[in-house]
Amino acid sequence: MTDNRISRRLLTVTGQVQGVGFRPFVYKTALKHNLSGTVLNSPEGVLIELQGSEDALNGFDQSFKNDLPRLAHIVSLEKKNLEVVEGEEQFCILASTAGEGHCVLISPDVATCPDCFADMNDPQNRRYEYPFTNCTNCGPRYTITKSIPYDRPVTSMACFELCDDCRTEYENPLDRRFHAQPNACADCGPKVWLTDNEGNDLAGPETALRELAKLLTEGKVAGVKGLGGFHLVCDASNPDAVRTLRERKNRPDKPLAVMVPDVEEARKLADLTANDIELLEGLQRPIVLAPKGDNYSLAPEIAPDTGFIGLMVPYTPLHQVLLKYFAAMNDSGLPSALVMTSGNMSSAPICIGNREALKRLPHIVDVFLFHNRDILIRVDDSVARSVPEFSGEPESRTVFMRRARGYTPAPVFLAQNGPCVLGTGPELKNTLCLTKGDQAFSSQHIGDMQNLETANFWKEIRQHLQSILKVKPELIVHDLHPDYLTTGFAEEISQTEGLETTALQHHYAHIHAVLAENKHQGPALGLALDGTGLGEDRTIWGGECLLVDNEKLEHKRLARFTHLRLPGGETAVREPWRIARAAAKDLGLDADLVHVPNQFRSGLKMFDQVLEKNINCPPTSSCGRLFDAVSAMLGLCHAISYEGQPAIILEKIQDMNEHRAYDCPLDQTAEPYEIRTCELFKQAFTDFQNGISPAIISRRFHRGLILGLADCAEQIADQTGIKTVGLSGGVMQNLTIAVELPIELQKHGLTPLVHRYLPPNDGCISLGQAVYGQLLLNNR
């Protein structure tokens, strides 16, 4: 039975609904169902007024539910009846309105869609090989946006006047480029050009990418301006080019990411899961860590310490054209793959400006590919890997190593509502986080807070996120460590803006973060496994079993790893042979069996005296330092060139056919309980002394640690009645631990919770801080 009664409704839609083709979708859907009315972007969200028969309105609702644009994400939808407007016949798109307190999410930058790639590959299309092609379904968002509402005048495209053809597309609601804010073509949009490393022009827009591809085949190193910053680029199959890049950047061993033209090329290099392919071809297109395949044939220098390779496929038109030319010119018979690593030096932020790159990178690169679309917000590539799912649902889950491009500033949705809180983040792998209602907005990866440039980057992002979210924090939560730059930032903001601050211990923040991601409310056990975090007792923590109750806001350290000593403090982290020798001496083992590099042997007598007198040998319960000690003891890594190197090498060599595990008992007479990880080291040492291969020792060590952690959690669960266990910390990026520990906890009758939206490393700390602060304010 038809219902022809005329009604009018107001729909208020919040979420990721601006700059994603949402208004033209509403327009076309309204026309399809013969509805009149209006749609506009506003601070409250997208406001839609619809007028027509009840049947037509119901038809709109059905289409609205089933046919949303690919980038749209609705957080809330409110409906309200309005008075009918007499004589209204058309449906119109109205101009956006600005204001405070908006409920709109900025879309992250999105990989080029298939339609735009098709335009670029069509010689008859006016955007053939144009390196800035985009539409409402793809392209830059966050990196070019100053403020909300997301309209062209508040982006870095404001200075590019649309040509007649582009304006026609931009103003036509039925065109997929309607209000695509970065819309442009070769006649009116941004352009690329090639220079030498002093800035002298080598090629203009028509030939720059082709000439760059040619130089890359000849072994040159390039600085290429992309979406969120510069990449350092060279031929990944050319060992000389890769070595040159490593020497110039002073990055001797850390793995380098590689871009290939498509997934088919990626398959030639790595064994890809269905989840890997989905990540490589999806909207975000992060760097995906995948096992090297049998036919892997890139330069050995790409990833010497690991059996994995970091792969990505083009996510911008510029990259797509460059890889297309490079593949066409590559007659070596080797894979068409380009190293794409961050355009920076050591721990400095990625370069985003042309002048900045010319100043900071000329000693690394031979040539620069510049363009004139300004990058307003610097964003590194995200890094992720697929891990087998332990819950038995999907085939595999995604674990982030770094969350940035493609994902920021998408929020983590929380179990509770609350006021705005700023979490300042940690010292290493820093992010910051702001809460807004029931959403937490974690920033992109900012980096290690060890220089002025990164400190300024942190301040830029804090101001930018507060601006686009239209929020002001009521509380700032920082780390317990008094000397962290982020602790200083909290104090500085408190003094200048009159905001309250509070501290949260590093590992409690880890567990708060994983509980928040899983919307767990109430008490939980937490296994926090990482390298360093100042504890409540002023020692260095990092291998902890914690009680965290996010309703009562109670925290307690229940168990810890056996203390290791760090002779020389931070120097021991850089030279793990020190930790191994100290552990051997402390356990009454023959410390001379621990290999010491030749350059350090002359100072061994003094070193041993320092150990004996316990001078500058701080104790730590760190899980990361335990991995370092075992790796160094086995002769795998005596001095590091990047964080986590000893553990990466130790994991790589495992003999997965070995089924024995070392014993790792729990001493319940200690306060807190002691997870006797010293026994793991002792058994590994004895096996090594007896000629057992490092591959077998590594496997026994990994299995022993996993079983010891699961046994500890089970015993404490039996005592407390708490069966939920949150897993967090950088060690959870170890694939063996990430896969096997949750499974082992399940076998012990426990419910493991893992990170699904943020990295388990220190990139999640700011979320834990911000959520804790919000809970603190809610409980007052």
C-alpha cells in the first residue's frame, strides 16, 4: 500500500562525511527518489532537509543505508520532523557554514582510486599521466587541510585557480569530482620538476618523471616530494645504489621499505596473505611487512637482519607514473622496485618543503623531484604486518608498527564519553592524543623526541589537532619520567594556558591503551613487555604483570622480570654485550665465554671493576634488554645500529622444528612476584657452552618466555579472579610473541586483548594517557 502523505525531515549526520563525496551522494539519492530539500556542511555535521512522500522518504533511507560513498563513515544520525515547505520543487546543495564545536571527522589521505588510475592510463584522457589526479573518492585530505569545514580555500590548493573544464566538474553534483577540493589538471594544477642537488633545473613538468626514472636505473639517489613529505629513492635491485643511500643517510642496517608497481610484482618478492593484499590494495596502502619469498631477488642490503621485506604499491598518481616509467626502462631482468625511505636524517622529522629539503638532504641525494603543492602536515608512511588471528574469526589481523598516512586522524572510539584530555606521549616513537566525547584522536607518528625539529613538530601537531577538532583540553597527562621533553611540554602548557597536569606511569599507560581499544571496562591484568619505562620505584621497568582497573582507577605491579644490570646505563642499550657479560657474572657463569668485540677488550678489566663495585649499573626488569642479553651472548649482535636489532636477529634465526622450551618459573615469595627470566638466560648460556646451535637456543628461549608469561598470568588470575589479559609493549611486535602468546593465554583459560588500531609499541602511550585522564575527570 502506497503512502503519498508529504512530510519533511531534518537529518543531522556526523562522522567522516565532508570531502568524501557525501553531498553529491545525497543529491543524487534525493533526485532518484523525487525529493526536494537541501544539504550543506555545517559545524554540527552534514545537515539534510528532505521533503516528499513517505514512500519516497523511506526509499531514500534504504539507499542511504546501502550505497554510502567508499570513504564515508557515519558516527551518528539524528532525525527530526519539520514543517512542510509549500511550493518547494528542487533539491539544492548549499554553501558550507563554519563555526565552533563541530562534529565532523577529517578524512585521512586516501590512495588513488581505480577510476583515477584509469583516467591516468588512458592516452585520450586529459589527465593522462598527470601526477596529481584525484576525485572525491581519493587523494590528499589531512596533509593539505588547514581547518574545517574541508573546502578548497582552507587547503593548500587554494592558490590554484580551476580551469574551465575542472570548474565544470567541480560544480556538477553528478560528477565524481564535484567539490573534490584538490581537483586539478595539467593546465591549472600543481606541477613537478627535476633539479640537481643544488636546485638547478634539469627537467620540467612534461619530462621530469621520465628523466628521474632514467637516472634511477643508472644508480642515482633521489629526493622525491610525495604526499606527506619527501622520500629518499633508489633502485632496490642495485646493491651499489642501496649501499650509497645507506652510507649517505648513516643507516647501516635498519631495513628499508620498497615500492613496486602492483601486487603482482609484490608476489614475486614476498609470500602474501589475503590480509596483506587487502592492505596493499586498500584505501590506506601502508608499508606491509611480509616474509621474503623463495624468488626474492632485491639487493641483500635492503633488509639484512630479517626474513621480512617492507612492501608498498603506489598510493599517489605521482608514484604510479614514476613506477610505470621505471618499469618500462628496467631491462635488467630484476624486479622493478624502488627503495622509498623517509626523507630525513637520523631522528629528525621527514622534510616537507622544497627549501627545507634543499637545505637538509643535498648530501644524501643526487637529484630532487619537487612539486608546488604545499604539504601542510608532515605524515610518514604507515607500517603494518599481518598476524594470524587467535580468536578464530578472520584469517589474520593487522598489527601496526607505525600509524600515520592513511589512518590519521581517524579516531579510536571509546567505551565512555568525557571531556577533552591531552596525552603528551612518550620520549621515543612519540604520538600525542586528544579525546573528544567518546573519540580519541591519536596523532600520526611524530618520532623520537631528541632534537629541536621533532619538538617543534610535536607543537605544530598539537596546535593543528586542537584547531581542526575545535577542542581545548581540561587536563594534560604526561609520563612519570621528569626529564622527558613531553613532560616539559605539559608543564609549559600548564603555565601558559592554566591547565592541570598529572602523570601516569609508562606501562600503566600501555595497558590503558589496549583496554581502551577493546572497550574493556573494569579490572584486567596487563603484560607490558618493552624496552624502557621509568617505574614507580624509580627503576627501569619493561617486563611487567600489572593490575589495571579502569573503573576504580587502581594500578598495581603484581610481577616483574628478574633484574638485569645495565653497565654504563644507556651505553649498555647501544652495546648489549655489556648486559650479557654482567648477567653471566651475576649468575655465576663464565663471563669470558660472552664474546666481546675487539675494540672493547682493552677496557674489560676496568669494566669488570665497575660491575664489581656496581657503579652506574642501573637495574632493569626490561623484556627488551633480556632479548638483547641473549642475542649478544649468542654472538648475534654486540652493538646496535637501530632499536630492536638484537631481538630481530634473534627471532630470525629460530629453528621452528624445535619443540623444547626453557623453564621460566614464578617466584611468589618475592614482592612483587618475580618471573625468573634469569633462568632463561642461564639455560641458554649452558646450551651455548655445550655446543647447541643458536637457532635451537633461540626457539627454546622464545617458547620458554611465552610459557612463563602464560603460567604467571594464570597463577595471578587464579588468585585475583581476573581472566582478561591486555598485551602491550614493543615486544608484542615480535611476530613469534604476537602469534603464540595470545594462543597460549587462551590455552590457560584466559582472554587476551591485543592492539588493533594503534601500534603496541610506544606509539599507543598517548592514547593510554588521554583515556586515563578522561576517566580521572569522569570519576571526580
